[in-house]
Amino acid sequence: MGFYENRCLPHLINCACGLKAFKKQRQLVVPQARGRVLEIGFGSGLNLPYYDIEKVEFVWGLEPSAGMRRRARHNVSRSPIDVRWLDLPSEEIPLDDNSVDTVLLTYTLCTIPDWHKALEEMRRVLRPGGELIFSEHGLAPDSGVRKWQERLNPYWSAAFGGCNLNRPVDDFIERGGFRVRELDTGYILSMKFAGFNYWGVAS
């Protein structure tokens, strides 16, 4: 891993994902997590302040980037949540079948290379009756915005560690074997090409 990916990119992603609009989305979805939680793309721990400590037993923080795990140390040390690191990618979740009560997916599906395999892995480890809680940006419904997403995506992806602007989040989750039970969508940023958001619950 080069200097940009290990040193610069974690800082850039932390700043982008820490924007006020994304914080509001985290406040909406993260408190729904309960039991043994698997957080996919733990990053720098931006979700930690929003967990309900009365409902969460502990959090498996899946984060393959050493740079992001390094940035997370401060947030983890300040949090009452017990965080247990997993440093493999989401296509290779090192947990037993049916061992997770909640999978939390926030602003991560856009970056996973083999999203289908990763979702199948999430479904494998999620216990019957468990929930996938998500908040993700992705493909916009407006044709004009979509055109800009398609044009900018190659450059955006190269600059932001493989982040894709144009993934149809709800469709991907359904194709990964889940059933989307609750879904809200809308623009949350003035930069519409990066600001169309999907959030909800799947089982």
C-alpha cells in the first residue's frame, strides 16, 4: 500500500464522511443496532458516538485499512463500546454462520470491489431474525444527475479509494439475498452527484 492510500486517503475519507449531513444520517440509523454488531467498513469510528450502549453487547469493527484503524484509535479509546477488530475485507468475514445480531453498513457499499460476495458473507453471518441496517449514497433517480455520476465516477473512484457514485443500493442489497423492509431516499448534499442517499433496514 502506497503513501497516498495509507496516509492521505484515510484523512480525506474521514473528513468527507464526517460532514454534517452524514452525521445526521448516522444519528438516524446507528441507534437501531443491537446485540452483537458487525460494522462493515469501521473506518475511523465515526459511528461510535451514536450506538445505544444499553442495546449493544459489542461491535466487531471490520476494517482492512491499517491507516483507517490507526485513525480510529482515538475514537475507540474514548468510547464505552467494546470494539473487536477484524482486519480482513468484507468479502472474507472471519466469523461463524449466524453469529451476528446486526450488520451495520454506512457509506461502505460504494467501495467494496465484489459487493455481491460481500453481501452474501453478511447474510451468512447474520442470524435468523437479525437485521442489516444501512445508510449509503448511490445512484440518483434524476437522469441529469445520473449523467454526471457516470461522467465523474472514474475520476471520483480513483481519488476516493474505489468509492462509486452510481451504485443502486437497494437493488444491490436485494440481489445480495436480503429483503429490504424499510427504505427512505433523498438528496442530503447540495452536490447532488454525490448526495443521493438510501437508508433503511433489510432482513
